[in-house]
Amino acid sequence: MPKWLKITLKIAGAFVGLIIILFIALTVYVNYNKQKVLAMITSELNKNLNGTLTIGTINPTLFKGFPGVSVELKDVVLKDNRWAQHHHTLLTAKDFEVSVNASALLKGEVVINKIDISNADIDLFTDSTGYSNTAIFKAKPKVEKDPKEKQTNSSTQIKRFSLNKVNFIVDDRHAYKLFKFAVNDIQGHMDYPAKGWNADIDLNTMANSFSFNTKKGSFMKNRLLKGHFDISYDDDSQIINLAPNTLNIGDNPFTVGAQFNLKSPQTDFTINLKVDDILWNDAANLLAVNITKSLKMFDLKKPIDVTCDLKGSFGGGGDPSIYVTAKVKNNILKTQGGTIENCSFNGVFSNNYINGKGLSDDNSVIKLYHFNGYYKDIPFTIDTAFINNLNTPVATGIFRSRFPVTKLNPVIGDESLKFTKGVADLKLAYKADIVNFKFTKPFVTGNVDIKNADVEYLPRGLVFKNNSIALKFTEKDLYINNIRLQNGSSIVYMQGKVSNFLNLYYTDPEKILIVWQITSPQIRLGEFLGFLNNRGYESSAGHVGSGKKMSNAKITSQLNTAFDKGQAELHLRLAKVYYKKFLATDVNADILLADNTMKMRNVSLKSSGGTLNLSGLVLQGPTNNFAISTTINNVNTNTFFASFNNFGLKDFTSDNLRGFLSARVDIKGGIKNTGDLVPKSIKGFAQVSLKDGALVNFAPIKSVGKFAFPFRDLDNITFGDLKARFDLDGDKIKIAPMQINSSVLNMDVEGTYSLSRGTNIALDVPLRNPKNDSKIEDETERNKKRMKGIVLHILATDGDDGKIKIKWNKNHKKTKQDDDDQKTDDKQQTPEPAQD
């Protein structure tokens, strides 16, 4: 070994030995002068306090703070001057270990190199007036320093520190803030560059409360925080900066960075958090209760990326500015209204929706950008969706979708409409209240276009082919345009309007009134007989509407109520209308449909060469009851009777009658869902006027003529104006006394005609030939002569074979006219010869 190295080692060994001897000496000194040293430390620390610091005992710890002197303090208590008023002790530490600079201690100075605090409570309290127990620390006077003076470490510099099992509380009742941490372990190291300081900290603590506003609740409540922080402070800017590092909050690793501005009076701060792959619920649960409640309106099955920026101050009241972003891609979104598959969007939450209106729930917003997904297999996009004002949340956005209308069937349920073909194109701006986390009463504006659609209206068993419809929603009204409906060979074009649609739809759907303008080149009513079906009874499609609970959303129930109980006002202008053998042209009608009721007004049409005007009422049920008032003008009787299947008459048909009919008919009765009349249901009356009439091959007259008028032409009996009244009662038709003046014979008719059994018609038929009566110009004379001569009194009744039987009317009562005619005949003694 070289001589110089031996000398160097000896000197170093001597130096180390000297230090050890000095350290032992200092330790012995402190140990034998505990009270003196304790009094010196306490006195030194209390110089800068507006309060009291008490230390139970002091013990030096050999070598632990080498080359300094370590002192272990027991039962350290730090109280401010107002402790008796608020009873919040700033510091209570059972174990407080301080490592001080040895050389400074010999000079009577205290320079702290390390502090270890264990089993302690730190309570930073601010009362409602703004007073804080941290006022215990006196502010140091500013002293101008000589720039040339060498900077040395201050006695307030702490090189290292640790906290173990420490409860740390910041309770600010003036600003409604509460931060509570149960520190398991904190290890820190500090160094001091030219300006400020740097710190490396390892953190392991439980966040029991992180409330910027105790009225709203805590962030990160009851979450374990574990991680490393690199912290720096600059004297000039007076900003504490936390470099971004990984901090585990609960089970999720966040990247956390922050800044704290000590220069601002309220200590402004900015905290930035970022996490990849966190579940929506886990992210929502880290926020304050008022925000969590709103975000839990939704849930996402797969993890998402989230960032959160908090900006605020530790002084003063109110919430910090909160800005949360979330990136969602190909996820499954669950809402109170249903599940959205393959969902993607960029989400934002902010409590500063409109600048200047404060940081509050009232000014909060949830924004969803480029929202797209599939709801019940229906694709849709929303450019931007907003939910603002968390106190009374309102959702707004623009909804777009294009899809086959068959995809609507699972949405609207199985009781109203069933689509089998077609395409729907939607663009709707919506606004909806959110009550109990559910979207309610969405108000929409925009357009819905459906083209080339086949749809079945299940309650009525109606099928419409190749249809189109355009819906336009305004703020108040609904316009239904460009509708083309085809059912069989019937084609209908419709334009409609519903005033105050959405208000009524949600509050009183039965009060909805839709006004239709309907035109058609031709309609076959037989293809629309489903409208006679009463909801609640089985339709032709085999669907039952009564008592079946809807399995879909409330909107489906409202839709059915609107369909079933809403009112429809129809204004029809139809070129041709067919019903079985009946054909009408130029049909105009005003019809009101309301609650299984059909009211017909101003109905006019052309048929059988004449016109018909009608008004009436149909009450739908198992049997449809109707009441109709009709005026018929100058219709061809042959065609008219044939069109209506002879109105149920069997012995008197369109083949038996010629002429032009005018009538007034008031009847009521029942009609089946097939369109057939209910037997024996018709009641009412008909007043009939027939011009240029002829009775052709009418069997009852011909059967009488076989023996009474064998030489007269009974196959074609012409007659002048015929007026009659018929009273209808079930299957009975009561014929009021009626005079028939014809080319073959005159006749007085009165009685009852029955469609089943009970026919009893009295016919008084004079045998004289009346063919020349038309030459008598005096009407009074002509009327006297019409019943001259021999008069046959005949009775038409039911026969055993079900056909009408003709016999003598033995119960004929003679009138005064009969007696006068008989006396005249007796005087003449010779009857007027027959002019056959």
C-alpha cells in the first residue's frame, strides 16, 4: 500500500472517529439535559405561533438521525388561541420524531432535517365566519436580501418527512368544503434549488371525503389512493405543480396532475385526471352525488376512456368547475328507455354550460357528440345530444335514422300496426323532460317519411299495400301529407292535420282530433268493412284486442289510445264508390269518427241516374247500430233496387219495378261487421214518390188477374205519380192507405207486409177498366169514378208454403162511399159492362 494512501486512511478514520465521539457526546448531552433541550425547542417553536405547542416528553435516538441528532417527541399538541371556542386541535401526535442539525443545535438554533409523524390527527378548521385555526402560524416579515449574500438553507426547510396512521382533515365551513384522509403511509423527500423546492412523495391513503361543496357530496368517497407524486414549487410564481403520475384510485389507475396557485387569495387549483378502460359506473361513483345521480341514468357494459378536469379554489364557497369527457366505441348502452347496441359517442359533462351563470346543477350539461347505435335493431344517429339543468333535466338533440319499417314492429307492439314492407326516413329535433331518470313527454319537430310500405291495421283487420306517408311535426301541430293508401283495388290519397298534437298525445290522447282531406279515384267499401269492427273483438286477422296487456313502453299504450279513442274528422271527395252492386259517383261526405262512433254529415252522391243526400250515426259494437236520414231524388228504381239487393224484399224485386223514385227515409237498425243488415232490426219510415212507374210481372197482381182480368195486360202495368208511406218495424212493413192508379186497374192498398210471417195486405180492386180515366179533366169527377162498379175486396196473407196467398177479404168494412156506390148500382140495376 502506498504511504500516501496509508496516511489518508488514517486521517479519514480519525475524522470519522471524531464525528462519532462528538455525536455520542451530543446524544449524552441531550439525554442528560432533556428538560433544557425540550424547553429550548418549545420556546423556539412558540415564538412564531399564535397559540401553544406542548410536548409531553423528548427522547434522543442514537444513530437514527446520524450525523444529526434525532429527537422523539411524545404527545405533541398544537392549538390556536381560539381553541376554547371551536375545540378543533390543529395537531395531536402521539409520536413526533424530529431530526435536527447537530452543529446548529450547539449554537442554540433548531434546523429540522426530517419529521416523522405517527398516530396523529391533523385538523385544519375554518369556521362559518372565515376564521381558521391555521392562523396559529405568524406571518414572517419580508426582509430584503443582498443578492450577493450566499443563500443558505432556512431552519424551516424539511429534507424528509413521513406520516403513518395519520387522520388529516380540512374542514372549511365557510366555503362548505370537507377533505378527510386516513393516511396509511406517506413518504416524502424534499430538496431546495435556488428558488422554491422539489418533493418526491409516495402516497397510501384512504379518501373518506373530498368535498368541494358539502351540499353536493364528495368526490372519490371512501376510495384508497396509492401512487407517487413529483411536486415542485416556484418562489416567483408561487405555484405548486404536481407532474402527471399514476395514482390508483380504488381499483383504477389514473394519470393525475395538478397545480395550486398560492399567490391567489383563495388558493386556486387545477386537477387533471385521466383513465383508460374504466367502467361507466366506476367512473360515475368517483364524482359527487348530484353528478353521479345524473350519469347513472345510463350504464355502459364495456370499459371507456375518461378524463376529468377540476378547477376552483380552496377558499370561498361554491363548486369547482368540472369538465368530464368520455370516449365510447362499439359499446352497449343501457337506459331507462331501453338498450342501445353497438353504441359509440364522445361524451362531455360540465357544470359551466353557459359562462357567467355560475357553477351549479342548474348550469350543468351532459353532451353526447356523434352518437350512433341500434335501438331494437333500428339504426340511428344523433349529431349532438344535450341534457342540461340537472335539477330539472331536459334532453335535446336531432335524431336521424333510415331503416326498413318492419323493424318498427317490436317497438310499437303487436296490437296496432304491423309493417311487412317499406322504408322509413326520420329527421327529428326532440326535447324531453327527464323525471326519475326516465325520458318523458318528448316534443319533436321535423319529418318522418315512409315509402312503399305494406301495413296491417290489426284492430280492424285491414291490410294496406304500397303506401306512402310524410309526417311533419311542428312545435304545436302535426301535418300528415302525401299519404297514399291502397287496400285491394281501392286507392286513397290523404292530407291530415292534428292541432296541438304532442300536448294532447301525452295528456289527453282521447281528445286528439285529426282532420283529413281524402280523395280517391275509386273506393270499394267492402275492402274497408274492418272499420265496422269494434276494438276489443276479434278481427279478421285473428288478433284479440281486449284485456291484452301491452308488453312494450308506455308510448305504445298511448299510441293505441290515440288510434282507438282519438277523433277523426274526414272530408271525402271520391270519384267512384262501390259497395257490392251499388255504384255512386261524385261522392262528398263529412264524417266524424270518435270513440267507436261514426257521424255522417253532408253526404251527397250520384247514383242510378239520380242523387242521394244522407246524414246519420253508427255506434260500433258487437253489432253496429245505425240511424240514417236519407233523401233520394229521381233515381232509376230498377237500378237502385238492384244495387241494394231489393232491400231484403223477396216477392218485390228490381225486376218488378220501373220508374223514377224520390223518397225520404228515416231508419235505424243494426249492421253486421260483414256489412249485412241484422235481421228484424230495421225501424223507421219511408215516404216514397214514384214517377213514370211501371209494375212488371208482379206475381200477386198477376195471380188476381188470372180470374178477375183475364184479358188485360198485367205483365206491364203503367201508372202515374205514386205516393206512399211505409213504416218499418223489424221484419214488418206497414203500408199506409195508398191509392194506385194504373193503366190496367185502380187499387187501394193498406196493411202489413212481412219479410217472414205475418203478411196481411187489404186490396180493394174495382173491376172497371180505368184506361180512359186519364181523359177526364175534372180531378174530382175522376176520383169519384175510379172506384165505380164492382169492387173486389182481396186479402193477401201468408200461405202454407211460405208464399203469399190471395183470398177474399171477408172482414172488409163498408164505408159511406161504398153504400152510396151500391145505391147507385141498384138504381141502374145493370152493372157497367166490362171493357175488356
